[in-house]
Amino acid sequence: MTLYVIGIGLYDEKDITLRGLEAVKSCDEIYLEHYTSILGVNVKALEKLYGKTVQIASRDLVEREAEEKLLLSAKKKDIALLIVGDVFGATTHTDLQLRAKELGIEFQAIFNASVMNAIGVVGLELYKYGKTTSIVFPDNNWLPSAPYDVIALNQEHGLHTLCLLDIKVAESNLEDIKKGINKPQPPRYMTVEEGLEVLLRLEREKGKKIITKETLVVGVARLGHPDMLIVSGTVAELLITDFGEPLHSLVVPGKLHHIEEEALANL
């Protein structure tokens, strides 16, 4: 018996690899992780292709209930955990691999495209990206300075920075919902504009002139989708650009080669 962790790509049900599809069709239970990223189609499209029921895996299930729902179940039957993008895009999935090994459970990863390699479409060389960072929604007066610090560090070395923008998926208690005590909250997806506003706020606090209204940035929306949008310009220009539906991400370029300059100019 095996726990399969399968990357399913960036857009729709057809992005899964043939190896991944074969594994899914052989599994007894299938879960879709639904809090680190989203697909451009709903679960019904996956179920139609797979010919099987797909259960939504919340953050609680993957992080707190993984031993019971995923790991121990994989001692008796084949279990698939589907990951939007690639398998090891989040530390949680590495933790699953380590825990499976400790419990003597066979673990098989099946890879796919993710934002980490697909971002090459922007035209900046992948080997010139430094540390990736995440920009999160401000929580009252709490705002981590990590994205600003990472960009500053990468800039010192002339490296590009990929900024992943926050996703807020509220975990609702199903029993409370049934009783009418509360209602499930809709997910929030940070926009390019919101991400830039956070960086400008951090700039005002830090004052190192890492991010100003004149800084060159690249906004990306719906990476890997047919209606993908990529816009290069100053922070001021991107603040008034409508990037449409999620997911969004940001790139802050470092030192540019002339080929990279040409690529950005032709977006």
C-alpha cells in the first residue's frame, strides 16, 4: 500500500501527468489539498476525468489529522493526496514524507509544473532568482518584514525575487455550520495591488529605498492559465493595473541582462 503525493499542475484537470493519472485511478481514496493554491476548475472536473470521488483536504486534515486520515490509512490501502502545482512546494509535504518513512509507509511523489519553474515565462533567467518570499495580509498592526528583507538581500546580489501572495482560506467547523452558529467564510486572495501596498508600507517603516513608486516590478495573474496576464512596469503603474481573477504573484527583478531587458520590454 502506498501514499501517493501527486502534483496536478497549474490550470485544469488535464495538467496531470500520465503517470499521475495512472496512480490516481489505482487509489482507493483521493484527497485534494485546497489551501496552498487553487485550480482553474472545480472538483467535479477532476472527478469526471478520474472516475472517482475527490475529497477536499483542509489545512487541519493535512497538518493535524494526517497520521489518521492519510498515513495510517496508507497502511491498508492506496491513498492519493493531490497538490496544485508541484509536490514539494510547501514544507508540509516534506513533513509527510518524513513521517511516512518513520512509520514504514511507502511514499511516492509524482511531480508536475509549479510557480517556481513556470515563472520563467516572465523572461527572467531562473538561475538568477534568489530566495522566494511570501507577502501576507496585514493583521491589525502585525506585518512581517520578511518579504522586504528578502528582496533587499536578493538585490544586494543582483538577484530576482519571486513574491508569492497570500491566500486566506477560513477553516469552518462543519458542526457549527449545520447548527447555524456560523457560516463558511469565502477565501481571500491577495492581489498585485495589495501586495505592492504592503511592500510600500514596509518601505515607509524601513526606509532603505528598496521599493519605491519608481521600482521596476512584474505582476503575474493566473500563471499557466489560457488567460494568463503578465505586466512589467513601475510600482506606480502596476498599482493602477487591473489583473483580474486570482491567483496573483509578483516579481522584483534584480540586475538585468540585456536579453532579460528585451524580454520585459516585449511583455
